[in-house]
Amino acid sequence: MRRKLIFLTFFIVALFTINSNNKLEQILKLDNKNSATTISVINPVDNNDNSLEYDIVDTKPHLIKYFNNIEELKQYSDIVIEGIVKNTRNVIYTQTPFTISEIEITEVYESNNNIIKGSTICVVEPGGIMDKEFLYKKYKEKFPDKYIDINKIKPVKHRFDGMPPLDKGEHIIVFLNKYTGGVKVENCYEPVGIYYGKFYIDYNKVEHKLPKYLKDKFEDKVKTKEELINLINKTK
């Protein structure tokens, strides 16, 4: 059974890939107009820890646009808001998981629309959970005569550059664009630069969760909410 589960993990990766030059690659068209990816390399993470709730797959996006500071993020944003993630749900589109988050707005810093404090908006991000039922279905479609115990399958968490999508209860300041992609949602937004536009708030502390190779190059290394808001307001 252990051998079958290891095979299943690599099969799941292969579901999203094409083989090119002996690398696992994915033709992935993300919808963020400022940071769409073209081809991404998928890397299975070390999943030997049986205590983990999920197996994890990381995707390395090829970003079209890199951002250097808050001013550039705001320049490319339709709205900038602060809020609390009230709920999330996962959908599968073109064999890729997406996370749809419902955010209750607590402050509006920039808006070209009728976005008001106290209202809610939805945010769409690539990445999320492929549950065991989805994985079992795909396995059986590919290998109808092979046995696999659905209870032995772990869900797979799909991340981009190690950065997970939003989660319920998180307090954020986020730079957003109107979502115009293929996931069937209405009046939703997406973070600028996949993960560039998300700042996580813990009381007055701020964490800009970026991969290290991008975080080192980002000029505005804000540590407090006050510093972040000052920079947002400075660019008006």
C-alpha cells in the first residue's frame, strides 16, 4: 500500500504536467493580468511526515511582472483594502485548484468602484486543496482496473513558490485587481502579483509573505501596519 500511495503522489503531480526535457512542467495560464505565468515547474515537497494532514505540491511560477515597492503595487491595483477572511472554498478549474475567499472589508485605502467599509468581496487565487474524492476519481479514470483505498489517500495542498492562498480568520491588507479569469465567479478580485499584493496583519505587526528571492529585492520592508498605511497614503 505504501508503494501505491507513493505512486499516487507522483501520479497527481503528473495530472498537471507535460514532460519536457525530463522535467515536470505545467502549461498554466493564470489570470492575473500583472503576473500571469506561462510555464511552471512543479516540485513535490518532502512528504515523509505521516502526521501532515496534506501532501504538498509546490509550483514555481514564471512571473511576468516583478514589483519593487508599495508604490508599484498600488499603481497596478484597482483597489486596496483591509479586511478579515470570513470563509474560503476550493474549486478545480482546468485540473488546477483555486481558492475563493470571502473577505469582510474593515478599511478602504483605494477604490475605483463602489467598495465600502463593512461590505464583503470575494478574492480568487491559484492554489488550494485537491480533496481525496477528486484524487480518487482521477486515479480511477486513468487506471480503472487498479485498486486504491480512498481512505489511504491524503488530500494534496497546491502552493505557489511555497506561498499558500488566504485562509479563514486571517487579517490582511491586500492590493487587488478585478478578476476576469475562467473560474466561474462574479464580481471577484485577485491579488496583484499572485502573492506580492498580500500583507498579513497581527495586531500592529505586518508580514509580507514572499519567497526569499523576491523578499530580499522588495524595497519597502514594512514591519508595522502604520508604516504600510503611511506608504499607501503617500502614493496618492
